[in-house]
Amino acid sequence: DPYYRFNDVMYRWISLDNWTYSRTFKTPFNVRKWQKVNLVFEGVDTVAEILINNITIGRTDNMFNRYSFDITRIIKEVNFVEVRFLSAISYAAEQSRCHKGYNVPPACPPPVQKGECHANFIRKEQCSFSWDWGPSFPTQGIWKDVRIEAYNHYHLIYFALTPFFEKSAQQWSLQTESIFDVVSSKPISGFVTVSIPKLQTQQTFSVKLQPGEGSIVLLVNINKSATVETWWPNGHGKQTGYNVTTIFTMEAGHKIEKFSKAYFRTIELVQEPISGSPGLSFYFRINGRPIFIKGSNWIPADSFQDRVTYDTYRLLLKSAADANMNALRIWQDFMFACALYPTDQNYLESVRAEVTHQVRRLKSHPSIILWSGNNENEAAIASNWFSIPHADREVYIRDYVMLYVKNIQEIVLAEDKSRPFIVSSPTNGLESVKEGWISQNPYDTHYGDTHFYDYDNDCWDWTHYPKTRFASEYGFQSWPSFSTLEKVSSAEDWSYTSNFSLHRQHHKNGNDEMIQQIEHHFKLPQSTDPIKKFKDMIYLTQVMQAQCVKAETEFYRFSQSEIVKGEGHTMGALYWQLNDIWQAPSWASLEYGGKWKLLHYFAQNFFAPLLPVAYEDGDVLCIYGVSDLHTDHQLTLRVTVHAWSSLEPACTLVKDNVTVKAQSARPIYKEPVSDLLRRCRNCTRESCVVTFHLVGQGGLHSPTNHHFLSSLKDAVGLEKTQLSASIAQQDSIYIFDLRTTAVAPFVSLDVGSIKGRFNENGFLMTEKRKVVVFHPWEPTTVEQLEQSLSLTSLTDIV
């Protein structure tokens, strides 16, 4: 396994070599019957010369482009095809050497990443040269389908459906766009019929295709008497799609039938003045409704794309949806990140082809709500990450505008008018445009989106977080569970300070930063058993990460409806990051293989559609009612104070008729902590903890949330608990009946490498019994679960 121990370094030689793929194939049709025969590569990684029967038919230099080569005159009955790859590393180095005018930084990744140089000089997955969350495996090969296409007259290459809504006429229309290769020497005319039976809509158009690359753009008006159900993000409605049949009947007698699905939705990125605040808003309005965007950032699911199966995607995306997410920021829409890039003619031509292809390939998907030109490159120039002398700055700004504005943005806006485009993330949006595309401070909380990382300050203290319009990146690291690491390590690696643990950490001082953050609130493990100590450290990093991201996300959610000192109206929280590319410490909430970290269980709660959120302002405990629901609700708030030393609540406060307004965050409870404790049997900050939840009619309820009144390392009355569980099978799920002898913080159930997830985990257990449900992802048994189960709470850490 390339991921085993230190193999990422041991196998470097593979990427420094050139490799050739070859095979012989028989043509399954009579080649003389066809006017045009193409060899099509959907994806080649990355630099290659392609030969058929020892004749070079073309070259590739862009992993994200689709290549089609005319082989009409070369193909025979039996053929020999070769794809001769050049090492991506040597190619990138050569491209950098040829760029003589000026440097394009960064030359190399930081040493801690153990990576390769000049990733910005090759149109290839940038993280394959290493990243702060992943290894360096500069792959080479054929990573998508290859096929031979033979046709006469004309051939459909791209087909897209885009919905539009005309407000004044209250009318939906559907734009169909078809791009053809026309091999006939004179124009071809004919008819196109588009029918959408469910919407009682059918229209026929007469059309004419010109020789060469011809395109047909048609606007189909949807029958006004039909009710169009709109497509909604997860948690806001259904994802309704309509079957569309498009039939091309052309004079050459060659008929094409295209079956596809149309999704009707509108998307606007709203940037407008806000009363009581300088700057502009930055939020998404979908189908006319402002939507708070909640979710995470996606990274590639593996260094080796062919290992990422349909099931891998399904598992990771289902886990995102199950945690109440409605959006993922894909890293990155356009593949430019954390670097400056060249703009010579060949490079720009390659990028233009790539962008055109990708927008045509993807624009029919309703789930894409934004195109983004790059990740953090506006900030890189604005904050001078690469120490560029002031006198040279203009060169790089000119390159930036040339690449992202004059090329990428122009193509995207010409190809797709149905969704917004931003040049970079983070950005100040329209303000960045006004300032010549690079604003003085792209992290300004009054505009656009922000990325924010702080590993030094106490993460429980919400006052350190930016009250931003939109938080598109933020996070904290943790280690994956022992069962995930065990598969790629050996016994000598199982310590926090082993060579393996240092080797797997690609973020400078990352392991120390985790310890530093843990020490704010927890005691470090002191066990004399080295493996127990390592497992305890893993557990504490996961607890710390979950609690930190919870604190920050809840801060963003309760900031959505208010302006404080000119800041607020936060309308998005996307933590970094969703998934892992290998088994290593990272910011992910899902481990490599899909296992949920404690953070992912917490996300299920802190992204819940209805949630009470507590924070302290001075000595005052404030609870906000946060709702993504589309209607107002009258609810009951229950606030319970528990002593650490007792399974009986110290006191409960019930507040009825609390109004929680639709799609907003409003204060529903305020009280000085000292007053609350005085009412609760001699509670002190150190001896008690607060839990609270919202209950409504018809089974409507929020998760139970918690608020710590002191650090857990200072908790008084916490005693070592005996946790036990009995397991029973019920249809396809397993019921874990948990018992505790004392209050147990951060109870973690782990069933090792048995694939599946619990309905909750990492919780504060304040009652003697609790039932937890396990959803297996593969067949298992009660016996296997009993053997694999380990139960841990904070009091087990010694």
C-alpha cells in the first residue's frame, strides 16, 4: 500500500521516471464507412505524447482537459496505441526554467510537506505534489475514460440544460445548448423537438448547423398552466428533476435522441448595503429565499483517483447530508490555489480549453451555486505571502488579472449566465472588483467571505472569531482513530512523538498546536502504558477539535441576524475540511475510509435546522434560538444545570412560549451566570455544567446543547465512571444500551474497523441510561460489535 508508513517517500522514484502505456486493439467496425473517427481521452494525467501505429496523433499537458484526436486516416483493423508519459516533476521544473523573465512563486512547498516543486507550472491536481493535509504522489496515467467515436454528418459533443425565471412574466424557461462537430462540407438543416411531459411542454424548432463546430441554443418556454416544482438544497425542500427528451431530426437522415433531466432553481449572490453597517452583504438567495449556507470543504478523496469509487462518493456525501449540511466548497472550482501562476501564451491557451470544457461539462448541475476562480490567491498578493518587492508587484497583479479576469471570468460568464462567479476566495466581492481585483484586505469582515485560522488563542472564546459576512474556511486539526492508523503503521509508530507521527503531520508545528489547544481546557494523558497514552492523545485531539469547531460554527450561526459594531449578518459557515486523502492528522471530520470523527457527530448537532446556542458576554449567559426552518415556531426552552458529582439535575428552568423566528437567530434567554448558579443548590462554575434544548409540538425538537462554565481540567466533582453497554440487533440496525455510574463528559463509542456510524457520539452523559443506535455500512454481528467496542469518556484519560 503506497500509504503504508513512509512509502510516500520510498516511492518517489516512480514519479521521477517516464512511463508508457500501450496496447493492441481491433476496431469493432468497418473504418471505411465513417467520415470521421476520433480517439477521445476524457482525462489524461498529465504530460503525454499519443501514438497510433507509430504515428504521433497529439500531445496532452492538462489533466483537467478533454482531448479528441482525429484518427480517420490512421486507424486500421488492428492497431497499436501508445501513451508516452513524461514525468510531471521534470516537466514542471523545465517549464519553470523556461520562464526566464521573472520568478513565479512559490518554487517549492514548505519542507514539512515533503513535496515536489513547481506545481504551479503544470495543469495538474496541485495537491499531488503535496499539501498540508496530504502526501506527494505525482501520479501519471489515464485517469478517465478513453473511447473511439466514429460518425458521419454530425456528432453531439456537449449538451446542457439551464433554467431561467423571468420575474416580470412569472415564467420559467429552459435553455438547451448543443455543441456539434459537423463533418459535412455544407450546412445541415433540420428540426429539434424538446418535450417535458410532466410540465405539458413541447416545442419544435427548425435549425441549421454550419460545418465545423456548430452550436444550437434554444429557449423553451415552460407551459404557464403547469406547476413547476423547484429544486432545493438539502434541508430546504425536495430536489425535484424533470425528464426532458430532445430529438434532433436532420436532413442527413441521422437522428439523435438525448434523454436528460432538468432542475428548476434560481441562484443569486446578494451583495448590497446593510443598514447600520459599512460594506456589503454576501449571501445566497435560492429560489428567492436567503439560505444560510452550512457545510464543509471537500478535498480529493484519494491520491489515486481510480480508488475513488461511486460507493466512496456516496458514503462521503451521505455523511455530509446526514450531518445537516447543505453545501460543500469543492477545492477548488478552478484548480488554482495558494500560489501565483504564469500567463504565457501556451499556458493561457491550455487553461482556456480547460475552463471551457469544465463549464460545459458541469453547468447543467443545479447543485453548483458558484464558480470561484482560485483559492487564496488574491490574499497571497494582498498579504504578500511570497515576499515580492513592492517595485515588482505590478507584474504579478497584471498576471492575476490576465488569468482570472480576462480569461477565466470572461469564459465562465459567456458560457454560463445562470450562476455567479467570484474571482477568488476569500474575496471582498464587489469591493475587490472596485479596487482593481485585489483589495487591500481580502479578509475584511464587512465584505465577501473570509478564511480564518487561529491555533494560539483559546478556541472556546468566541471573541477571537471574525464576525464575518461569510465564513468559507476555518478549522482545527485532530488525529484519526487508532483503527484507521493501525492499517498503515507498525507497533513502533504508536506514540504521539514517533517518527511516523512527525512524518504524517504536514502542517508546521501541527502536533504541538493540538497539544497547546488541548491544554487550555484538559489535562494531558500521563499513562505509563505507551499505547494507552497514544490512544488517549488521539481521543483528546478529537474532543478538542469537535469542541473548537462547535464553538466557532455556533458563533457564525448566531451572528446571522444581527449587526454589532458594524459587523455581522453572517450567512455561511463552511469548516475546513470534510474528508481525508490518507490516514494522517488533519482538519477533516471524516477519516480516510469514511469513519466519523467526533467532530462529524458534533456537526450533526451544530448544523441542526433548529438549535439553541449559548455563549457568555461578560458574566451574562445568553441563549439564542437559531432556525433554518421556513416558518416561525412557539417553543419551550428547557435549561438544566447538572452538578458533575450527581446524576440528578441540580435544577431545571422551563421557559414557555419562546418565539423562534424562521431563518434567523434571536436571543431567547439572558441571565447573569451568578444568578443562575445561586438558584441551583450551591453550584459553582467548577462544580456544574449547563445543558439546554428546545421542544415544540408534533415532535419538533432541537438537539440538547451544552455550555461549560469552566475548563474541564478545573472541574470539581467529576469522578471516574464505569461505562457499560449491552448490544442488541433490531432489523438492520444495532441498539447500544449504555449505562454510567457518574456524569460522563465526551462519551465516545468506537467499534474499531467495523464500518458504520452511530446516531450520536461524543456526548455529555448526564443520566444513568442512554440508548445509541449503530447504522452498519456492511454486514456485522452483535458478537463482532461486542469484541470491537471500546467506550471512553474524559474521566478515562489518566
